[in-house]
Amino acid sequence: MAALNTTVVGLTGSTVTYTPASGGGDTCETGAGVVLLVKNGDASSHTVTLATPGVVDGDLAVADRAVTVAAGAERAIPVTGRYRNPSTGRAAITYDAVTSVTVAVLRVPAL
């Protein structure tokens, strides 16, 4: 898995730099104000999945978050602390395919 860098958005704005989604998945920072931006330039829709490492009642797994990104569309997906893997401190992201899919991670300051 590739570690995505987080762009911290300054009060005067920031340039967003997209990178190709990794076939083996990516990881990113989690927390308040963190957003995963996904651009799908493919002719088919793609599904982005954020692993949810938590459990309920000690043994019931919480379902992962699957988000469909339509062909030619962009989606912004909040990456809250709920997706933080306790062993890595980062969210694990996978894709059903990465053809023409680019991603960026932003952290917007709380005002």
C-alpha cells in the first residue's frame, strides 16, 4: 500500500495535487477535517473502500465504507478517526480498479 501525503489547506487556499491510485491500495491520515478526493476519469464507475477496523460489543465487525464514484465524476469522502487502524495509525483504502483513478488527501483547518 502506498502512503498518500496530506495537503494541509491554508487559510489562503492550497493547490491540490492528485496522484494515481495504487493497485494494491493506499493509506492516508485520518481525523477531523481530513477528506479523500477521488477523480474517476474512466468510462466505468469504480468503488473506493475504506476499511473500518472497529468492532461493536467486542466481536461484531463494523462494515467497511464502500463509495461508488461514477464514470467521469469526483467524490469527496470524509476520513474520520473511525477509519484509523490502531496498528498503523492510518486509514486503509482499496479500489475495485485503478484505471484512470487519481486521489488526493486534504486536511481543512477547523476554525
